[in-house]
Amino acid sequence: MAPAATSTTKEDTDTQQDETPSTSAAREEKTTRPVPPNVLLDDEEPAPKTEAAPEPDTSCGSGDAQSAFAQGVSQVPLWGTIGWELFDPSGYDPCASLSWETLMVEGGSSSSPFHIMLFNHGEYLGTATAKPYGFAPTIERVSDSEIAVTYHWPREGEGNANRSGTTDAGFRWDETQQKVIMSGDVPPTA
């Protein structure tokens, strides 16, 4: 299970999709959807529920940030033949409805691909986006169930050291749907 982001900038994904096509003219065909199938975009309709919504989970998961990384990283696809290392564990909270850890490709540099692992009460949910993006994202907690992400990227003609492009996205745990809802954009692709 991997939550992920939405974007007006599309990325290719090999992930099988379980959704109905969006009526938005800005949406491309579902094979270019930048999020895994268990994450809804903020303008998608959820599947109708016949059961009552589950009670909010107020429990805490077990383990620390390193244990959470070790349990979840095996589910993150390799970057070619390269694995992932824990870059920043500071967003992990086993008691939060939504928490995160930032990954970087093993032996990477500041412009290398980064992924964001998402957790619900310590349980690994998946990555925020279907594919990783270069440069470490800036991530801030908005609430117990929501984070704000700023992706960084070089504009045309800029080098990696003076990159000034930013793209903002939000990720919110929806207790009723038991999914992460993404709003905003991902960085443009070349």
C-alpha cells in the first residue's frame, strides 16, 4: 500500500490503478496518474461505503523511527539497482495519524532522488508519490493528520546549487476512507 501525490504535472507509473476516470479536463488518462492506487486525489470521489465510519485510532504504534524505516523500506522499489537510506527520521511519530520519514538513494547527493515514507500510528502506508523526486523536500506538520511538503527543483538554466523552483503539496490522512488524500502538485518532469 503506497499513498502518493496529485499533480497537474503528470508522471508515468507502472502501478495498477483501481479508480474511475476523473471528469476533470486537466486529468490525463489514468496510466499517467502520479499516485499509487490506494491514495485518492483531493478531487476524486471515494467509493460508496455501506458501513459506519471507523472510530478514529488514538493508539500508538510500537517502535522507533529506525525500526519503522527497517520495516517499510523493503516495500519501496529500488531506484534502478540502488536501495534507499534513511535521510531524515524527525517526522516519525508512532502516535500520529500521519507521520513521515524522508529517504534518499544510498550514497546520494543533494540533488539525488528522495522519497517520503508515510505512516499511520506507526504502520507503514507507502510512499507519498509513485516516483521519487530530486532534492530533499521541506516537510512541516500541519496537524496530527496532515503534512505540507515543498518540493525543490532547478528552473530552466539553473544549476543544482542555485535551484529556485518550488512546488507545494499536502497529504492528509482521512480516517473515514482509511487513505491518504493528496492535494497540490509534484515537481515538473523534464
